[in-house]
Amino acid sequence: MTFDRPGPVERASRIWPLDNVQKDNRVDGPVMFLKLVFAIAWQYKIRLLACMFSGIVVAALYAQSLPRTYDATATMLLEPRQFANATTSVLQQGLDLNSAESELQIILSERLLSGVFESLKLYESPELAPKPEGVLKSAILGAINLVRATFSGQPNESDASTLTQSPEENLKRIAFANFVERVSARRVGQSYVVAVGYWSTDPTQPARVANAIISGYILQSVTSKEQIASAGTETLQGRLDVLTAQIETATQAMKEGTLPKAATPDADAKITGAALPPLAPSSPRTSLIVAFGGILGLFVGMAALAMSMAFDRKVRGPKDLELETSLPCMAQIPEVGGRLQLATRVGAGQRMQRHSVAIRDLRTLIDISHTHKKGEKNAVIALAGCSRDAGGSALTLNLADMLKRSGRPVTVFWCGEQTRGVAGGPLASLADAAISNADIADMVFEQRDGIAILPVLSRDEVTNVYSNFRHPRIREIIEAARQKGDVIIDLPALDSSLDALSLASQVDVVVIVTRWGRTTREAVRNAELQLRRAGANLVGYIINRQRS
């Protein structure tokens, strides 16, 4: 039978009023994103700085490995073309932007550059010679040529060039192609000033080549006028002599890699600046490369950090388990061993102090979460490690030491390594007591600084296999230890066996122990489900061995 209970009037309508709904005052959007990015960057600042420093080092090494190149530039001003006839009248051809662009193509033409290439004998320059191909490039080109020859039936390009020209001509063609790639010609803004540049690894070569190109352009311009004057019907010998002198001057300057020493008024161009030998290499720009390497290293570090955080399921803080479990975080125990032992005494003392404060807070929270039964003064506490490396055994001893120093007798059932061992007695562990009929009074506890310790597992592996921790004798042992004081049980790791579930159902408080950076969120969620199904009073979890 169903009963309809009347509710408040404001909730009687089908549309639920939203006036009483608590508003979410959290800042969202770009501001929240920037805060999150800066918080993550500050948390992993050492890793990001290491990535940035690595990028700087790699970029510096790369910059040092690059060859030093030098650049030189010569400038000239284009002028309108002038033609003189037999009557000494001057005909002037206008100069516009299209004509200026045409002159740039003339400067970069193969005819002009080949003349400079031959006059300076640049085919003998080692830097223009063909460079040996790498192993990877050779293999790729070989495979491409093989496929092309197989399917097309035509010889490779290299074979065709070998059949048509000699090896010397091939080397010369390659050197000329490398020379053309180093030449540049451009207009300075929207003016008629043309800048001709050349770069080389030899500091004396760029100025010679740039000046030679300018001289070659002047020679080509004067030569064309000399040819026109020679073909005219009214040629004057004086005009031919002037043009011939200018041709000789430009030719000599192009061979020497300098500018014409005499005036060349018929060149249709005025030289405005000569190319000077560079004082410093123009490339590589080491500072820019290093800065780019640092920025790239930082970006790669942040990208790798973002990817690792997106796919990382390891527990590093309480926020990682907010959506995975409803358990509260009881304590975050800092790491005081391992590599931290190399710290100074002051740093080690501060870490030990933080470690002690965390253990004390854990003790307080466990006391608050435990509700004492009637007539019982002491509690039975169990620490369940998600894995063997969670550090639950060491944490058990630390918690027992904190309780003992607080004036409370403590008995520990321990799963750690038995360094000193227990001598004699059939009940040397809980596992032995579970399958033995001996009297409980025969149990032998090890005393460590006033703490009674009894191993949970036996030294005999066969005994551990057949032991049953839900045996009534186990409950009697735990109750007997409770009468003497508080009891702390170091449960076996949940990833090794399910004996922890048998013992967890017989204690008052169970706390899951996770290890910072090792335990996954799925492991914590599975541990919670298993312990709750076993009927354990699960109160929270601990993040152990946390690194700052």
C-alpha cells in the first residue's frame, strides 16, 4: 500500500521552485582555467624548469653545431634607360615599378649569374661542392629510383645525367645550383633601390660575389648598348670607344669581385653602396635559437604534463578521489626516508616534525570516528594497504608509537618483515593460532620499545595457506589483546590475498592505506567495495609517503 505524505506548500506544484537551491559560487571560465594552470605549473615547477633547461641546453648545442655563415649586401639605384644616336640626342625610356621588377629578374637570370660564377671561378669553391647524402636519404632516394625504373621503364635521373654529361660537368652544375641558392635580390621598400646579397661560410666571399653581381649587371647593360651602337648605320667611333672602355672596366671589376673603378654612365644604374666584408656571422642566431629552445622545452614539458595528468590515475591528493569514493582523507603522511635522508639536519628535522604531526592528526581522527562500545575502553584499529608497497606496516608501527607515547598500552598484529623473529612456541603468529589447539596463554609476543608485537602471518608458507582468520580463536586473541589496551592490526595487502577481509570484519575501525604516486584510483575504489561487502567499518583512507 502506498501512502502520499503531504509536503510543504511550495513543493506541491509540479514545477519545483529553485529559490532555495544553493548557488554555486565557484569561479568558472578563463579565470578559473588560468588559476588551475598556474597552480599546476607551480606544483610541478621543478619538472617544468628541468624541461626548459633541457630545451636550452639542446638548443645551445644545436646552435653550436651549425656552421657560421656571413652575409654581405650591395645596393644600386635603377635609372631610366638612355639611348644616344648619331646626332648626340638622348632618348630616355621611362622607368616604372614593372620595369624595376623586370630588372630584378635580369639580376637573378642564369646568364648574368653564370658569368659571375665563371669569372670568379666559384666552381672550385669547396662549400659549393655536392655534399654527401645521409644514409636515410640515400636509402629513400634509392627506393624511389628503383620503383620509378621498375614501373616506368625509364632510367633514373642520375643515370640519364651520367649518359649526357661528364662527371666534371655534373659537379659544375651542382656547384652552380648551390651558388644560385645563396644569391638574393630585392627592392628596398617601394623605391628603385635594389639590394643584392650573398651568404657564405667564408667571411671574405660574400662581399666579392655581391660586388661582382653588381658589376656583371653593369657590364651586361653597357654591352647591350655597345652592341646596339655597333649595329647602327650612323655609328660614331667616339661613342664606341666610350662604351668599350666602360665594358672593360665592368669586366675587370666582375673578375676581381669589386665595383667598377671608373664611371659607367651608360649602365642605367647608379651604385649606391658597395658590399663590405662582414664583421660577424649573420647566422646562426644563437640567442634566438636558445630562447626558442627554452620556450619549446617549456611547452613540451607542459604538454607532457597535461597528457600525463589526463591519463594518470595515480593518487596524489584528496582531490583525485573526490569522484571515485565517498571516503574522507584521514591524513597525508609525508615521506621521511629514501632520498630525503640526504637532506640537511634542519630539513630532516622539519620533515620529521611534519611526519609526527600527521601521525598525531591521524590518531585524533581515528579516535573521533570510533564509537566505543559499552563497557569497552580500548579500540581495535586496522590499516588495510592497497598494495605491498603502500607502507602500511611502517605506518602501523608509527601509529602504535604515537599511542604508546600518549600513555595508552598498544598491541600490534604486524605483517611486516620479521627481522628479529620470535623464538619458540606454537603460537608465534595469528596464522599459527588459527590452526593450533594450543592454549592462548602460550602466545609469544615480541616487545619493541614497550609495544607488544605479534606477526599476522606464519614463517611456514603451508600454515599461511590453510589458516582461517575467521576462526573463533582469532576473535578470542583480539579480544584478549583489547583488554590490555588498544589494538592495531596491520592487514595483509589487498592485492596479495583476501585475508584482510576476514580480519577487517572483526575490528572497530578500518582505514585504507594508499601510497602517493603508486596507488591507482581504481585500486582504492575496489578496496572500498571489498571492505564494505565484508562488513568492515570503513572510516577513511590515508595517503602515505607523500612527496612535497
